[in-house]
Amino acid sequence: MKVFVYGYRKEEAAYFSACAKAMQLEIGTCAQRPTLENAQLCQGYECISVLSTPIDAALLQKLQEVGVRFLSTRTVGYDHIDLAYARKIGIHIGNATYASESVADYTIMLILMALRKMKLILQSAVSQDYSFDAVLGSNLKGKTLGVIGTGAIGQTLIRHIAGFGCRILAYNPHPRKEMEQYVTYVDLNTLYQNSDIITLHVPLNDATYHLLNEAAFARMKPGVIIVNTARGPLIDNTALIAAIESGKVGAAALDVVEGETGIYYKRRKGKILKQHDMAVLNSFPNVLLTPHLAFLTDESYRDMVTHSMKSCYLFMHGEENQWLIQ
């Protein structure tokens, strides 16, 4: 059985080798993302594995023409793939789950960094300014945390952060009975009105696009802290910038930002950031941006590779596949 891997990274090499041996796979690799120009590299491979780069209708058509039947993305999210067109032409799509601790614990770190004004502290330390100016922080204990989305990552976050002594409100379309010992489930409006900190853990779809918009920010407490380690377009950048400038949002810690595609994961030191909203957000002293790497742990790499290869294996053998997107 053959699988072609796009976006191959040296950090994944050992895991691909282990999968090849365990599943008797022949694995072809390309360090670049899939494009119309390099799609022919996977000629003769019915399964391919990709990362979170846009897979549009034109590219899917090209992949289908060279014989691809199954595309596995080594990510939990799959909003970068044109699912409707894939279904239309008969290409099946799968995702890959990974250790929820990676993103959950990173989110807790961002919450604490926002509360303690860590961006200013680090900038002051670099410039050898050791005064207390503008770096008075706040404790998490006694705050109300609003968690939007209690899937795997949201649940792990809640379990890990419960020991900090904060009150936790949660919203999920289908409340999880097992989480009620930690949280109080409420509607979004109640969560907005009562939370000191709001963190997002929902997938990006038509219902969640710009979930945090002007109307949502208007209902929040003054000085609320916004944290996003899920998907950038969950937040309307224009509305967020206005809310920060007005003081409605007291701080933001964002591992993902709308408009990041094509910017993150590349060396841009010393260059003009040609994404206006990101440039504005990055200029604020109370906004911390990190380049979409909450997932980036050795354990996540292992899971992403292993689950992607297992998904390809199960598809080719006609077996039940927990990662297949229906």
C-alpha cells in the first residue's frame, strides 16, 4: 500500500518510518504543500496526507485526475478543504486527532500570560526596564472563565484549569453531563455578560464564523480577556480591534488570527507584515500573538502522523475509520 505525504517535516520522520514498518506502507514525500504544479508527484498513490494548506476545487480536480481517492489532513480542523467539491468528485476526506493536552495547556499558558501582562514584562526585560510601570497583573483565582466549546480540547482545558480556583461557565450546543461537576452550562448571552475571560474551542463552520463580532463584544464585561487557540475567523478582526481600542476588551491572547494563511510558518523577520489587521493587533501592548503553534508538541506530531497513516490504511482496507469525515 502506498501513501504520498505533502508538507513533510523532519520532525515527523521517525513517526512516518515507524508507521511504514508497522503498516507495511510505501511512503513518498514532498516538503512543499500540494499545488497544481506538484500534484503529479502523487501519481500512482490513492492516498495522500497533507497539512493545513488550502485545498480548493481546482487542486482537488487535479488530484482526482492523477488517481487520488483519499485525502487525510494531519490536523483536527478541515475547513481548509473544499469538502463539497471533494464529495462531488468522489474524493474521501479524513482528519487526524492528536493529544488534547497540547492545545489545552497552551491555552492555560496564554490565559495566565494575558492576566499577568507578560508581553509588556518580556519587552521591558529585553530593554532592561525593570520598573513596575504598566505591568501590574491579576490573579486567575476568583475570576469567571467562559469556555465556548466543550469538545475534547475544551474538556481537557476545563479539567486542568479547575484547580486554579476560578468559576467556569461553559457553552456547548449539547452540554456534556460529565463536565457539570466543573462548569455551569449557560447560553452564550449569559456567558458573554458574566465572563472575565473568554476562550474559544469550537470548529469553524457557517454557524461559528465571526462568532465574536460587534454585537457579541457589546454584551461582554468591560476589560474582558479574549483567548483564541481554535480558528482565526471565529473572531471578526475589525470588531476585535474596535473593542480593544475602546477598552471593552482589556487584553487578547491569540494563537490564531483571521488572515494568517500564507503568513505564519514562514521567516518574515525584518519584512513588512502585509496583513493590516494582524499588524494592528501586533502593535497593541495588551495583545499577544503567537503563530498558530498551540498544537506543536512531540506528542502531537506523533499522533498527527500515526492517525493520518492509520486513516489511510483503514480506508484502503475498507475498514471502519473513525477519522473519516462523513
